[in-house]
Amino acid sequence: MATEKLGNRIRKFREERGLSRAELAENADLTELFVTALEEEDLYPSIAPLQKIARALGVRLGTFMDDEISVDPLIVRKACREADLTMQKAGDKSPSFLFHSLGKGKTDRNMEPFFVHITPEAEEDRKISSHQGEEFIVVTSGKLLIRYGKEEHILEAGDSAYFNSIVPHYVGAADGEEAEIYAVIYYPD
């Protein structure tokens, strides 16, 4: 499947389940205004509300990126990797986060592996996230800013971070430069 924006995918899953925006918002403990803005690409959320939406729809977070089923082992060649999900603010010409799912098609997975291309964001656009589970990140190029609780860390190519994602955190490009990372997110059931 070609790259499809997050809001379109969420709308598709919501409509397939016969839910109104208000019903999805209530089930996800979010506002209808938030769901509307998300579906219409007026905002891009952190992982925490996406996880709430996934649970309300009865799917894994990675389901927003799945489009086919494969058998083990799942192999993703760099040359064939496609962007599966973008997150960008309305009016932006390019996404701040371009996600390449590395687990798409493996329906029984317990982790969500991604290759992520990150462009710099303005300070006011940086979204703090908090959700159940753990994250593991390896920087492959550029510099990465991680805010974890009250701590702030700059990672460079080859550096990694492993943390409990229930602690409020932000992950983004540092020093006004683009960055690329591998990220693995684990969500407990």
C-alpha cells in the first residue's frame, strides 16, 4: 500500500466498525474535537493518544500500518522499505515524522519496530508522550533529542536509549538537523 496518512487510516478503521467520531472519542477517553482534528490531518499526536485509539478500535497500534499478512521470518529489505505513516501539522509541506514499519504483515507481533526519518520541529510543536510499555531507539544518522522526565539527552549516530515509556518523554531531531532512528516499541496487553 502506498503511503497513507494516519488520519485517513484511523477514519477507515472507525468507519469499518460503524463508530461515529463521538463514539470513538468516548471509547478512547479523548475529545471528539481531537478525533476530528486527527482524521482531518490538523494535528499529529504523540504515541499515547494513538495507543488509546488503537485500543478503542480493538487493534494493535501497528494495525494502522498493516496491509498484508506474511509468514515468518518477515524480511524487510532497505531498498523495498516504504513510508507507511506520516505525522505532520496542517499546513506543513513535509512530515515531521516519516515511519517505515519493519513489522508490517506480522500479525502476531508483540513489538512495533520502525525505521523513522525525523525532521526538526519548533519547540512549541514538540509533543510529550506517555504510554504503557517500553521503547528502544538506535540513532543511525543525525542527532536525536530525548527528553525523559526532567532529563534531557542528545544522542548521536550509534547511540541508543532504552526506557519505560510511561515516564513522560519526547523524541525528536536535535540541533535543527534531520535524524534517522530505529525504534522498537513494546506495548503490554
